[in-house]
Amino acid sequence: MRFLPDIRYGSENYPEKVARRLRAVNLAAWIGAAVAAFGFANFLRLEFLNPKPGLWKAAVVLALGASIWASVPLLHRFGALCGALTAILTMQAYLFCLTWLIGTGSGLQMLYLVAAALIFVFGRERFFLFVVLGILAVLQVVVLQIMVPHDTGLLDSAALLTTFVFTVTVTVAVLIAIVTFVVGEAEQAEANLAHQHAVVQDKSRLLERANSQLEMADRYKSHFLASASHDLRQPLHALNLFVAQLPTEKKPAERKRLVSRIDAAVASMNELFEALLDMTKLEAGILHANPVDLPVQRLLEHIETTFTALAGKKGLSLRSFAEGKSDERHRGGHDRNDRANESCKQLRRV
């Protein structure tokens, strides 16, 4: 169970740069509220022990200051500047009224340094506002030094000295707390930036690797398309030769053989087109590769059908054969591969 307020309250919906500034405002506002509440209780005690006309006024100022500073985080919902401006203006009015009532010997003017430190939360983009608030603080300090005596008599000398020591202690403590918090936030911001830089570098390396793979895939595809276009020309050329030879052939058996080879050339072209379509589907992820054993005899027959006409045009005869059954599977893997390689070598021209 949490007993302390969350310093991030009200800053959750802002960018991290703005949220860090609002957390610093919350820290200073809550410290100021605690100090004002302590002062309020002390002045009530003095009013009870030794009533004086101005003590209740100082108590009211302290109570108002504590209430406003405690509610500063609630004002962040109305804008990033709303809470900070309220805290700074309240602090300046609070210090001016208390110093006017107690005297400059209380040292309350030093708390203007805390208000000045809070001005830095506006950043360089609010430089004009920074200058206006700074000038306003300086004018208040000058007016107090000129018009307010060292001791107004509201407090006795011991209480005035105690107030001075307490003010100095609180001022130093709040400034140290603000500076420590800001430095810690800056270190955290640097660590986050370094982490983001490392993430960007990793993503850049992944992107470069992906680009390299894409370039390689493009090269492979270009090579494949070039090979496919060359392979398409072979059955097309064979088909032209078969069709040209068909009218001159008188024997029915030879005409039947030519028609069979025309069908085979057309089937070969269809297979090549289907292979191109499958390549496109593989790239799109529609199909998935499923390696299977290839019947060697079918491949050799395809090669023979494709190149027989070209060989005949040059006065050559092309024959092919494969040892064993080409569609046997899962029996002597290495021996089968060796036989297939040997069968390919037995393609010869006679």
C-alpha cells in the first residue's frame, strides 16, 4: 500500500520530455506544501500561546499556500503550463505576503531561488515567459528590501532566528532535491536515448540484411526468368520444326510420331508456364515448397523430345535411357542418385 504520493501524477499523458518537467514541478510543489503546513501549525501554536494581530494572517497565507501547492498535480490536466505557473505565482505571492508580515530578517526572500529554479521547467521555447517571471521576482525582492523592515515585531528574536535558519535549510534542501531529480531524469533520458540508438542500429542491421536478401532474390529471379525464357524458346522452336515437317511426311506412322512429339512440345511449354506461375505463387506465399523424388526417365524423355528435332535438323540422332525404374523411392538413396547421374551422362549424340 502506498503512503507517499506518486510524483508522476498528472504527467502520464504527456511526452517524456514534458513529463520530466512536470515531475520536477510536482516534487517542488509537494515539498512546499509540506513546509507551509508545518509553518501553519507553528503559527497556530504561537497564536495560541501569545496572540498577536498579524499571526492569524500569516497562518491564513500558509494554509492557502499549502492547499494550492498540494493541488498543483491536479492542474496538469488543463495544460502543461497550468500547474507550473500556478506553483510559481503562488510561491511568489506567498513569499511576498509572509515577508511583508514578518520582515526581511526571516530570510524568506531566499525561497525566491526555488521559484527561479522552477522557471527552468518551461524550457527555452518559453523564453519570454521565463523573462517575465524572472523580472517579477526581482521586482518583488527589491520592493521588500526597500519597504519592509528587518523585523516587524510579529515574532520575537528567537523565533525570527529560528525562521531564518529554517528558511535557509529548506531552500538548500529543495534546491538539492530539484537538482538531484533533474540530473537523475537527464541521466535516465540519456540511457533511454542510448537504448533507442542501439535498437535503431539493430533494426538498421536487420534492414540491411533484408535488403541484401531481397537483392539476392531479385538476382536469382532475374536469372530464373532468363533461363525460363531460354527454355521456352527450345520447345517453341521444336514445335515449329515439327509443324513444318508434318505436311511433308507421307507415312502415317511418321505423321503419328510427329503429332505425338508436337503434343509433347506443347505439354513442355505448358509445364514451363506452370512453373513460372508457381514461382510467382511461391514468392507471394500462396504455395510452399514440397521436395519430392524426380523420375529421371521422365526428365530424359522431356529432354529427348525437346532436342530431337534440333538434332535431326543437323543430321544427328538423339537417344536417352535410364537404368532401373525411375520412379522407385526410398531405396538406396545414394545408389539411386549415382544411377541418375550416370544416366544423364549417357545422353549422347550418334
